[in-house]
Amino acid sequence: MLAFFCASEPDRHGDTWNTETVPRFSLNPQSSERGPAHALADMVRLSSWLVWPVLLVAIQLLFFPAPAASMLSGVILGLITALVALGMYLVFRANRVINFAAGEMGLLPAVLSLMLLVESGWPWYLAFPAGLLAAAALGVVAEFLLIRRFFDSPRLVVTVATFGVASLLALIAFFMPAWWDSKLQSQRIAPPWDISFTVGTRPFHSNHILALLLAPLAIVAVGALLRYTRLGIAVRAAAELPSRAAMLGIPVKGLQGVVWGLATTLGFLAIFLRAGIYGIPVGGQLGLLLFLRSLAALTLGRMEHLPTIIGTSIGLGILQEGIVWNSGAITADAKMGAITGVVIVIALLTRRDRGLRSEIDTSSWQSTSETRPIPEIFAKIPLVRIGRGIGICAFASAIFALPYVGWIFDTSVILRFGEIYMFAIVFVSLGVLTGWAGQLSLGQLAFSLLGGAVAGTLTMRYDVDIILAVGVAGIAGALASLVIGIPALRLRGAYLAVTTLAFGVTMSQYFLNPRFFDWVPAQGERIARNPILGVIDWSSSRAIYYVCLVTMLLAFAAVRGIRNSRTGRVLIALRDNEAATEAYGVSPLRAKLTAFAIAGFLTAAAGAVYTHHQQAFFVWDPGFSIGIFAGAVIGGLGTAGGAFLGALYFNGSFFWLKGNWFLFATGVGILVVLLVAPRGLIGFWYDTRDLAVRALARRRGITESDIADQALAAREDSPDGGVPT
């Protein structure tokens, strides 16, 4: 199967695909004249896909030896992973985005097939084809209704949109069994026949055989489609140069719908086969580990080399089964997540620069909301001045008086608002890193956990004052952010996002796991709130609320000061035009590292206070980092107001929506925001405010020409003649 892909993998010359490629080992006179050295070089290049799979299997054999049964089980798991990775590969080739909904899109039709089998009594031979057809239709419909809306958007915007698609489909999958008055359970899909065999002492049944048969068949079929059909050639051409393909009459948008349908079908097949062996995922969401293995395989295959992607998927499956055999199920996921994260980081950081920047540079983040003050000519209107004053006073009174209105808010609500304030700091740190500096990060949760572990250890074991502990935690977060920032600076866009996500998984699954390191506070171990400076008691819910509020206000004030300083202006300029900014003598390396350090400090400090707010250290699921970024996008990146609104929306949905309706809020919420208000809730607020103020101005006879005259006069009165500094 892999030899087939080696022979069918097309050569790339410049920016186009050579569709007439022949195997490099063809025995023609030209190749024989090249000599043995060139033939050996060709052989080395052609077999380079073996490097990562062999390395992963070697790690398993050396450090996690397991019997032959585990090896076979790992091959099966790897084939299932390869199906998801192949779907991600197709979407990346067609849309230049990393599809974070790869698993969830296959989960929905898999649940449908399960319900048809279990509840409707359909035979396997009907339920399975029905799931295949539903998966293909779902992929085409999702691309047409959702993804195609972002056809001309930056690729990072489309990547974020896949977060919303994943949450929405996971929610539908969770509630689908209710149509049959049933509940989603972790049950296995019954096979069409009853065949079993044993390897050693481990039994294998019909579903294992199905995986060994159907997964390779599907992989070879996709390879043949891409290699030998006109549709495959058109897909490859449209993936390389969409504008040129469109000029040649290739229906680029229609082809993308076909690709999404095919990718969803592969995802369905992966989940269906997995459900026959391990059971259907419970809770509506697919586990992060399958996605990480698929993402690691895609990354090691440089997003384009199918033999490496498939071989690495199988190698990762073998490695995971070896870890399970040696470590048990409790710690196996943590170790595998950490190893997978390290593999992803190494693969990206050792990737050559060729093609790395050209694929991603056009995807810079463009949905940042800048604070827009009301124009002076409007601000002078008495009603506007009064309205601003009333709004500021009402908001300040509400947040400061909230703990005292116990007849409205009980203790749990007061504590939850304290959490919202801490998440607002995390969101504003993302505003600095992503909104200002244009560096997409999905690993902020790791810095928050690091800050919480450091501060909790200092106050609990060494009686360090909380103020000093928060400062030390912030410094630790800044240093850790620099550690990941320095090597990641050669990466951009989606590649940087993958690197930071992998770093976050490694940190949370291993380095901040008390099972592996004694210095980390144990899960649930009580962390007391010792008096601040030995005097101020903050043990009550009201006191911790004000500590969180003051911490948030200090963070917002610091960020505002940075934004108005030269550092803030440099970061914005680098995001918009790095080459022009560098021409003025600005060091992009130093500026970006500054953004990483600021974001790491803020996030770690928030994590330190949050740990004492909870009076315990908790290790969040690393997949929560994706939700945190989605919440920051919903609020609006770049401003303190957007961070607060995003935290209020994200945490409010988490706190007060029952069950998996939180997935609906984040899924539909992020899609609606990206479609209707690309700059987030704060951008929508600015637009609404400006419309209201302009309507009021028109009633007072102020015209657009008056506004233009005032702006011109302001530029003429400026000491630099209106030239920005």
C-alpha cells in the first residue's frame, strides 16, 4: 500500500503539479547515464518516508516493548488514525487550512449508523452504506453552507471557523439519539459476521478484521483517485494555484465541496471502525488524542507527502499500544499526548523553509478590533457626554457592587464572576500575541497551568506571600513563553498554531502532571489563601472576588499602557507590514519575543490567582485551549473590552448552559461572529455605537463634511504634520 503511494506521489516543479510524473526508477537511457550515485540518491529520497515511521517503532521497541498482539492492535489503531489524517490532508490541499473538525464530521454519520443498527434494527449491510452516503452529503453541505462563506477570507479565519463547525456537529451528534428516544452510550457496533482469532492470549474479532480490510482499501482508493482520475488531477491543480485553475475552467469551489465530502467520508469510516473496536465516543465530542495523532502524522508528512502521513499514523498507533501495555490506561494517554506533542514540535521546527512561508504568509490575522474613540465633534454633544458618563458609572457600580447584591447573586455566582475576570486576562494576553503581533497561539492554557502550579507550590509549601508568588509565576510564564517563542518564530500562521497546541499538550499532559513530577501540587490538594502581606484576609468569596477584579483591572491598565507606547505601535506595524517595519530599524525577532513574554506573563499571573481562587490546582484538558482561543475571537482580539466580553460569553455559556449546550454557544457563536461581526462582539458594539452617535449628530445638523474638516484640521495642527510615528 505504501509502495503504491511512493510510486503515485507526484513531483512538484515550482508552483505547479507535474501530472505526467513517472516513477524515478524507470530504466531508461537517461536514468542509466546518471550513474549509480544518482540512482542511490533517488533511492534515498524515495525511501525518506520511512524515517519517521521507523523512528517511532524503534522508540516503541526500545522503551515500551510489547508482545505481537499489541503490535497488531497498534497497526489497526494506526490505520484508523491514517483515515482521519488523510481527510485532513485532502482539506489542507484544497483549502490550505488545518481542519479541526476532521473527527467530529465523521462522528455525526457514525452515530446515525449506530442508531439505525441498534434502534431501527437495520442490518449492517444497509446501515453502513447509509452512513457513507450521509457522510458524503454532510461534507458537501458543510462546505457549501459554512466553509464556502469564508472562501476569500484569510486562511486563519477559516481555520478558526472549523472550531465552530466541530462544536456544532458534536452537539448534533450528542442529541441525535434523542430522535429514537435513546441515549448515546459507549457501545461497540456489532460486526456483520462472527469471526475471531487470537494472537498470543489476546482475542481479535470481526471488527478488527474489518479495520484491516476496509482502511487500507479506502486509502488505496483515495490514492488512485488522486493519481489516475481527471477529478484527482483537477483537485491537485486547484490546490496549488486556485486562481490559475479557475482561469483554465476548473470549478474550484465545486471541487472543494467534493474534497470535503470525501474527507468526511474518511472520517466516518475511521469513527465507524473505531466504534466497532473501542466503542462510540460518549459526550458528543471526539477525544483529543486521535486528532493529535492525525495532526502529528500530517505534520511529519509536511502536509503533502502521503506515504509519510500513512506510515507515521501506523507508527504512532504501534507506539500508543506499546505505551498502554507498559503503563496502563491511566497514564498511557498522558504519556502518548506528551510524546505526540514533542514529535509535532520537532517535526515543524526541523522543517526546511521551502514553501513554509509562502503557504501561510497571506493568512495574517485581520479581524482585530482597535479601540475607536468617539470623534471629538460627536463627543461635544451634551447627550453623548451624558450617555458616556452614565454608562461608565453604571458599569463601574455594577462590577464593584455585585458582591453586595446577594438577593440577586448568590455565592456561586460571585465566585464565577471571579473566574470570568481571570479568563479575561488570558483573553487579553491573546489580544497582545495574536491581535497585535499576529502570532496565532493555541497553547495559552499551558502557561496558565504553569503559573498556577508555581504559585500554588510557593504559597502552600514555602508560605510565600501571594503578591510575590503571582510575580514569580508571571516571570515563569514569560520565560516559558520565550522558550517556545524563540524556535517558533520561523513558523507562521497555522504552523505556529500547531506548534503552540503541541507545546500546550506536552506541558499539561506530562510536565505539569503531578503523577510524574512531585513539585506540582496534587489534584484537589487544598491551597490555602494566606493573608495578603500578612494583613489582608481574602478567604471569603467576597474578598476573592475583589482580588480577581483588581487583578483584571491592573492587567487591563498595563495592556493599555503598552498599547499606547512604542512597543504597542511596533507590534501593530509588524503585524500589518513586517518588511516595512524592519526597514525602519525595528528588530522583528525582539518585538515578537516581547509579545510572547508579555502574553506569557499575563496568562501565568491569571493562572496563579485562579488556582488560589479555586484553592486547588486542576489540570484542564489540553483541548480546552482551542475553546479559549475561540472565546477570545468571539469577544474580539486586541482590546480589553473584547477580552471581557469574550470571557463573559465563553464562561457564561460554560457556567449557565446545561449539558452540551455549551458546544452550541461556542460552535454557533463563533460561526455567527466570523460571518456577521468578523471583529468580534466588541467590534459589533463599536459599530452599533457609531451608528447611534451619527444618527444623533445628523439630528443636530452635523454632516460628514464637518467630520472630515475636523480630521484635516487635527492633522494640520499636529507637530509632525500628520505623519504617523
